[in-house]
Amino acid sequence: MRGFLLRRLGSALFVLFSLTLLTFVIARLAPGDPIMQMMGNRRDPVRYAALQQQYGLDQPLPVQYLQYVGGLLHGDLGMSFQYPGRPVTTILAAGLPVSLKLGLGALLLSTIVGVPLGIIAALRRNGPADRVITTLMLGLFSIPSFVLIGLLVWLDLTLYKAHWPSLPVAGLQQPASWVLPIFVLAASSMGYIARITRSSMIEVLGQDYIRTARSKGLSAAVILTRHGLRNALLPLLTVLGPSVAFLVTGAFVVEKLFNLPGIGNTTIQSIGQRDYPVIQATTILLGVAVLMMNLITDLLYSVFDPRIARQG
Amino acid sequence: MRNGMFMRRSLALLSGLAVLLPALAACGDSTPTATTTTAGGGATVSPTDSGIGITATTAPTKGVDATLAPTTSAATMPPTAAAQATTLPTAGANVTSIIENPTLTGGAVTPNRVGGGGMLRWSNEGVQDLDTLDPALVNASNSVMASGLIFDGLVRTDSKLGLQPAGAERWDISPDGKTYTFHIRPNLRWANGSPVTAEDFRWSLERALSKDNAAGSGSYYLGNISGATDWNAGKTQGLSGVTVKDPQTLVITLDKAGVYFLYQLTFTAAEVVPRKLVEQYGKNWPDHAYGTGPFQVKEWRHNERLLLAPNPYYYRGAVQLDGIDMPFVQDPATAFNLYRSGGLDVMGSQQFPNTLAAQVAGQPDFRQEPQFFDAYVGFNNKKSPLNNVKLRRALALAVDKKTLTERVLGGGAVTANGILPPGLPGFNPNLKPLAFDPTAAKAALVAAGFKDGAAVPKLTLSYTGGQADFEKVATTLQQMWKQNLGVSVQLQGEEQARYNNDLTALANAPDKSPIEMYISVWGADYPDPQNFLSQQLRTDVGNNNGHYSNAQFDQLVDLADVERDVTKRMDGYHQAEQIAIDEVGWLPLYHSSGNLLLRGTVKGLVYTAQGLTTDDWTGVTNK
């Protein structure tokens, strides 16, 4: 187990290093100039040179990269270009809680609703309940979030105009503001989770050991939870693990259209402004999160399925 | 600002304006006339008693850059007012201005009883957060709009584009037009109650023009102050052209007389900022910003909203609003929904696409006003074939602007015949436009040396893609040129940052640039033709991306820039503009309108050709 962990950590470090280099290079390859964006695109060579120097952009690229990596090793992500005087860490720290709450809320909602619906559909296979659930979940899974948002906002505005209770359509002013964004973000994974749970449950329920359990006279509830669910959830873990990683980087479309001050919104803005330090930081944040969640998923696998641990 | 960036800029303008404008709008009476001449020969501005309320916030136009889609708009523009051209203060001559009754007179200055008039919920569209509120650094119109509610300078413009006293209650101009002496309002206070003196203004100007604040627009607009260039380059120990004579008197000397200098002082860079605060908090001081404007920062929730509280020491009196809640909304459609679900009182001052406007057209709370704003086609004058004047004329004559504005843009714009927008001082109603005429266009093509459109090499037209209006405009131009001339044009829609970059490359090395024609926009920084002609099309000025050059044009604008006689001055600009139109330095397309949603409960704010403005922030309520 220890060897496994060390190997994984080693490769994670390599991946992270490559990520810093790639992000650094790609951001600079994109046409566009952060200083011109900063200066409001007024052309003035003297001011331009002064700003280049101020932000270290007058240094050769390899030097800039080494300085950047040096800072990273000290936990220094640099200063934002577009927001004078604001360290990147402060910017990320402001957005992270919002994206995490949104993402965790969506994850919980999609799991709490998706798993039971998948089980019910599997148990009532090909019955009316199964058909309704499968269709609904397929719909939720397929509809793009911007379409769903448009529909929900339209419904909400209609309610508002009729003086019925309605939900806030943007911002985070009140607790109710979370309802629509969390629902929209949860919708597609809810559909996905329900479908995976259903098919894997159907497969598991057809296994010999379930028949054995039944013949032993175990109650349906015990068979379902101890033997069925535990095995059926394994594929789900594969799906959920990596998707948790994307929680920290925010949901671009949902954050933008509901105007939530999360990391997703920050990323969009920083790309438009060519704010290199912020672009790099959000990419690395995503990289770290993906690596960690993959690791955790692998570890959890061995908990759920001891065979994997023995092989590992 | 340069054109290229138009989007940014336009926004800025728009937005800026909007805000500003309000402020500007004030004085009902039109123009002051006036004058007193002092013995020394310099003119003094003296107060007349007419104007009462004046305004507010900030300078009008600042150059900002905004990014707005052209259609958008509502925001603000600089105040310009055309009509008042004659009242431009020219140096030396009769200048008048109005002084308001200071609310706080006498020795003791007590805070005003503010509030009670409701909160104003006003969205700031197109950004996730403001980059800064520091007047020395703001560029984006989104920030200029917010910053303008907090800070104020020596002078400001009113809604009619007249100059009004602000921190300075009056000023004298030396006979040579190079020395300006400002008399600071004796009871001027920061929002925390401590006094503001001439030294604060001097320090603020020096700070805005310093090398450390190179990202701001100070050196761009105030570079005419003596010693500014050297100080900005770090060659001197301070800004020599600004001196304090006594605590109430500030003297500014210029390298050359500039008729529009007072207007340039209405920019953010010339606003007074509290040294104590800057030194206490360093770069993060805007989080706690206060100044001499009507509001101060209550809380700046980054990435979310700006909350402003009234300034109890505002020199114009008691602000009635309880405050302003300004959420940052990246997508204007989201702000639009927020407004429609009761979450906002003002929407669209920064971005308001025409596609959304169509859904609320006709509603009593929807406003649409033409703005001081040009959308135009620029040309690479340094490369064949567009260095050929006759070819440019053929292209200009083949554009049916009426169809473009009425059919394609759905009425959200006014056809542009010339470069100066209607209403701007210097607008020439008698300008001879290159009116749509397919026959003349074909003749011009032949005169240019092409037997027909097919003989013209395929041209490219660059623009900012992804924005509905520009896409439509570009496609329409392509069709018109094909249909009326037979000329093929390839469209090149680019992402904003990339487009900006390409225009910079065009400006720096036109012979190497792939850009041949480009759609760009320009909004007034200040209401003066100099900002539209001398700063855009004179040979080798920074904004002249396409490198248009005409010796006679240069001579005319150089003379007009320093001419003190308003009639002669405007006449010079009229002639120069006619040359630029005849030679198609720019092909002006339209002046776009601004859209705005303004709830009926809001009193005291008005939406004009200059954007959302107020006669006086102390009179604004929302109950």
C-alpha cells in the first residue's frame, strides 16, 4: 500500500510540473496582451514599458517561468494583473467557498435523488415507474445547462409577474438564491447517477450470489443493502470521484448565468483579460483537485472491493 | 483611448457617461455667461448665481475603455454638449462659471443629515468585479462609473456640457493661457470630516502622473502639465507644473495653451484622493475609499457587489439616498432578468444589447437615447490597395447606412454622416457626406484604376466577433460591397483581446499588419472636437491606428486646437472633418443609442444623450 501511494505521489508531482509549464506557455501563446488590457488599450510606449517592468513581463520567458515556479514552491501564486494590489491567493480564497458550496450542494442533491431513483427503477424494471424515471433522468442528463437555466428563469419570471412566490434569479443575497443554481448544476449528474445506478443494480441483482443470499432466506432489505448496493455502487464511484474535483473550479456556465462569485466566474474573466497569474492558478487548482480525487477514488475502491487492494 | 479597443472603450464611455452624466446634467439654466475680467488681463471666472445644483460625480468622460458592444449602451458618455460650444471656456476670454452656494459656509462644518431617501440598486454589467476604484488607475468604464460616485476634482461638467466648479470654487487663467490658478472651496471636506486643501490636489495630481501609476490615464490626458513627462518617466523628483500658493490656492502651469485643459481636468486622474488613506492601506486603499464626491465605500464585496453610503460632508448638501447597492453582473442578460424580477432599480448603464432591449421596448421604464459615439470602418492607409483614396471613396459610396441603421440595427442607432456626433460641440449640420450612391461608387472604382469589382484583390474586414451587432454590421457591409461594387470582402471576427492586439500591431507596423479594414468605435472622452479629430486622425497620433495622413488636415487641427476664438476654432474643425470625410480617413457608420431600464420610483436621475445623469445627487431618491 505504501509503495502504491509513493508511486502515485511521484507521478502526481510530475503531472503538476508539466501542468505549470503547459499553462504558462499556452497562456502566453494566446494572442492578446495583458498590459494593453490593463492600460485600457491606450497606446503609450513609456507607460507600457513601466508596466512591463512592474509586472516582470520584460524578463525573458524562461526567467519568468523560473520566478513563477519559485513563487509556487513558497505558496506564492503571484499578483493579479487586472486587479492592482490583489494577490491571486486572495482572489481564489474569495471564490473557493462559493464554488465548493455550489458543487457540494449539487453533488449531494444529485446523489440523494439519483441513487434511490436508480434503485427503484432497477427493482421495477420495465414497469411504469421505471419508464417514468428513465425518461425523466434521460431528459435531465441531456438538456444543456444554459437551456435549463433559460427555462427555469422564464418560469420564475412568470411566477413573479403573477405575484406568486418566486426564487431569486441571480446573485447570492438570500439562502433561496442557492436553489436554482444547485438544481441546475445537479440536474445532469442526477440523471447520470440514476442511470448508472439502475444498470449496475440490474446487473448485480442477476448475479449468483444474490440468488444464494435469497435462498439463504435473507430479507429483501438486507440483500439490497449488504449485497446489492455495495457492489452496484462501485461503478458510481468511478464517476463521482473525478467529478468532485471539478467542484472546486466551479461551474462556468452556472456561475456566469446566475452571477455567482465563484472560481468559474473568476476564470472566465481572467481569460478575457489575459490575467496570466489567475489563469495559471485556477488551472493548477483544477489539476491538484483532479489528482487528489483520483487518488482518493483509488483508495476508496480498495475499501469497497478488497480484491483491488490485494492486486495493487 | 484608442479606437481599437473599442469595445472596451465604448463601454466605458457609455458607462462612464451614464454615471457622470447624471451628474452633469444639472443646471437648468443653460449657460452661464459670463464673466469677469481681471485686471491682469486674465479672465476670472466668476460666479453667477444661476446655477444651482450641479452635479456631481465625476467627470464625464473619461476615457475609459469599455467594452461594450456597440449596441449597448446605455451607459454613459461624456458629457458633451454640443450646443454649448460657445460657452467653452476659452482661456483668456470670457469665462464664466457658476458657483453654487456652499452648503457649508462659515467656519464650522457640520455633517449633513443624510439618508431617508431609499437605496438605489444599480447593476454594473460586464464584469465579475471592478479592477479598482482608484481614480489614478481606473480605465474600464465599469470602474469609472463607480469611482465617479465617490471622487470629485477641481471642476466638473454639467449635463449640458458646461464646466462647473467642483473642489475649486473659481479659477483664473493667465493671458497666455498657460497658467491656471484654482481657488479651493474653503469648506471642502473629506467624507470623514477633515479638511481638503490645495496640497491634497497637488499631491493627487502628482500621484496620478507618477511612474507607479502608469496603468492609469493620467499621463495620457494631463501630459500637457509642465514637467509631467519628465516626472512620469522618473527623471525628476516631483511634478514641477503644479504648485501650492497657499492652502486654498493651487497653480497649474502648462507647456502649451490648450483650450480643452479644463475639460481634461474633469477626468478621473485629476480627482482628489485622501493621502492619509492611501498611505495607511497601500494598494488596497480603494476597499475603504472616500473622497469629496456624494458617496463613499461602505463595503466592497469583491466579485460580488459594491455598497456605497452617502458622504455626510458632501459640499453640495445632504444626499438623500440611503446608499447605492451595485452588484457586478457579468452577463447583461442576467442583470436584465434580475431587473425584471424586481431585484434592481437601474439596469443597462454599462451593457444592454439591443436583442434584450427588443423585449422591453415600449415599456414606460425603458429608455433609449442616441449617444456621443461613433462606429466606423478604419483602413490600413500604409498598404495597397487601401492607400488608394479613390478606392476608399468607392467603398464608402457603396454603403447604404440608412438600411444598416434602420433595418439591420433595428433603430438602435443613428446614421453617421460625419465624424462628430450630433450634439457634440463642433457638430457640422452642413457637412457634405459621401451619401449612398451605387453609380458614383462604381465610377469611383474605375477612377481608382479597377475596371470592376472583381479586379480589386480580396479585402479583409476585421472586427470583434461574438457580439451580435458587429457580426450583423460586418455581414451587411460584406453584402453591400459585393452587391453594389462587386468587391469581395473576407470577414475576420476576432476575440476581443486578440483584436486589440492586432490593432496595436497595425498601429506599430502597418506595413506588416494583415489588417486591411477594421470596424471600430470611439466615444467622447470629453466634449470637444479635438478628441474626435486631432486625437484620432492627425498624422501619427496614438489613436490613428490606420495611419491616415493629410498635411492640410494636420495644419487645420493644429491651429484649431489652440485657437481661442470659438467660431474660428470650430470652423477649422469643420474644414478638417470635411477633408477626412472626402478622403475617407474613417468611414463613419452610425452613432449608436444607449438602452436603459430605470424604475419609476427613482426620482432625480435622467437619461439623456449623454447617458444616465442627475442634476444633483442630493436630489436623487428611490422610495
